[in-house]
Amino acid sequence: MKLKALALSIALAAGVFAANAQTAYKGNDTFIGIGGGIISTYNGGFNTPQPYGNIMIGRYITPVWGVRGVIGGPFQTLDPKVKGNGYDLTVDNARGYSKQLFGEINLDGMVNFSNIFAKDLARFDVYGFVGPTMNVSKQNTELTNANKFLDALPVVESDKTRVRFGASAGLGLGYNFTNAFELAIEGRYGITPSIFGDASQFRSAEGTGRVTLNAIWTIGGKHGKFARAAAAAAAAGYLSKEAADALAREYAEKHPKTIEKIVEKEVIKEVEKYINNEIPASTAVFFEINKANLTPKDKARLQLYAESMKNAKDVTFSVAGYADKATGTPKINQTLSEKRAQAVYDYLISLGIPASKMEKSANGGVDPIFFNNDVLSRTVIIKAK
């Protein structure tokens, strides 16, 4: 397998497991939604549809796979004489359970079929979902003891509250008006014990069908494959966090309206640069308090890094000095950060790095840069721009 294909595979695979990997885009494809439609009980025939509403929150871990939770309700209906119910319910008998208040929670695993086959994030989303479901309502009816084993009337009203568990699955079709806003129509079918209790012939496993129109908002917008691959490569150690952010920002500036439409060739090209050391990852040199001199260990590190800098074509590097804000005055820290940056800059020049490839800066005293440790702010950071 070619190196670039391997690099892409590793980077994209790492994205599945690196849930905390960050890029310049915030939100991680977390989405929220609200919708409405109808629900109908099926037990030998569909019953009178009732209004149905739901709210959801979820996240796409990759452009293909995601998870979400959906809360729905509030009514279902059991018609007195639906063919196949098995009962000839009178008005009096039906009064307590013809229309039932309930609530449900669905936990869905999601797969976006469009993004399996599309080279980029598709404008149309065709997706499926499946998972466990739970509903809560009053039991409402139960057979009298005398008829418990006859599976027949009469039934009596019950005020018991019951929690029921089952499963549901469905399909959705959505259209992305922007990379953040989508309208989607969904159909879901679930199987749970009946909320109507013993009044339903299918009390142990009753079907319910729902059709809803949902408005879905992705917080921060959908990332697309380029940003995900950059984050995954950073999580796997192929890119520094700073390098992944720089890649994502650069692409966003060049393609502000189509950030999600990145083909695999572009991802391969950018990831390959880092793996082939065309653009070396960032490095840092650390100093003792109030010091700006390079130790033999520092010089050895810089010599190794300088070789990568020489091989990087058409790339400039920032050499940024810092000091510890927790000690010293602002004036002293500014001078100290300048001396540290100058020491690294001069040594890289002595190693044959052209001044035209470097931009030197001094940032004075700063808050902790690494691991909330002030000591690690006494540093010079070198990174590709």
C-alpha cells in the first residue's frame, strides 16, 4: 500500500477513537434538533394517528457514524374496534384508554449512508438508526383476576405507572441548507409492551410508527473530512495540535463557503507532507529561571530539528520566545523572552538555516502554556507557519 493511502487510513481511523481531538473548529459535530409529526399504534391495523413531538441531541463521531438521544410524546390511541385487536370494546370500556398520555426516550446508533459513498459531506443525507427505547405511562387497564388467563374482557382501569423497554429503528432523509442547518424527514418503527395494558391484544409486544419533520442544528457546523483527518492525525501523533489547527484555519480562509467539501486527495496531500517531514512538527527549548543560554542538550535538539527545517521547502518558521509571568516584572520578562528567542535564532543561523526562513518574536511573560505549569512557560517554541 502506498504511504499516502496508509497515512490517510491511519488518520481517519484515529478520528473514531480520538473523541477529544480538537481542530480550529469548535463543536465536534454535536447537533440538537426539534421536530413534530404523527404517531400511530399498530396492532392488527393502524389506529387513529395522534400528534407527536420530539427533541434530540447527538453527535457524529465520524462523517458516517454517530449517536443521539431522542425524547418524544405525548399521545397514543387505541381505537375500540380496530380489526385484529381481538376485542369488541364498548364506549364505557374504551373510555379510560382510547387516548393515552405517554413519554419515551430513544437511544440511537446512527449511520449516514450518503457519506459512505460520497467523496465529501453530501448535501443530501440518507441515514439509518437503531437502538433501545423506553416509555413511561400509566398501565391504564388490566384483566380482572377471573379472566387473567382467558385473554378476554372484562378489563378494569389501573392507575399504576409503568416503565417499558423495547427497540426501534428507522430511516431519515435530510437536506443541508448550510453546513450547520438541516431539515430531515424521519420514519421510526418501535416494538414495546403496550401502554394500553391488557386492553390491547398485543400487550406484550405492540408496534408504533412515527413520521416526523425535524429541524437540526449542528453546533459550529459540520467539519468535513479534511478537518477530521487533521484532528485524527494530531491525536495519533503525526501532527502537532498547532499544525492541525494551522491546516484547518488555512483551508477555512481559502474555502469559507465549502469547508465541508474536501476530497480525499487534499487530505492525503496535507497529511503526507507531515509524515514525510516536508513540514516538521513543532518543537520547544526550555530554560532555567532568568536564563537565556542554550545547554548542550538544547543544541543537540536544535541540530536535529535544523535538518528537518532544511528539508522543508517553501516553509517559514516562527521562533517565539516566552517568559514566566509568575516571576519577574513585565519589563524583565519582555527582555528575557527576547534574549531567549535571539539565542535560538542565532544558533539556527549558525547551523545553516537562512534568516529568510525564520520570523523571530518575543512575547514577554505569559500565563502557563503547558499543563498549567509556570516553569514550562520559560521557553522558545519553533513551528512551521
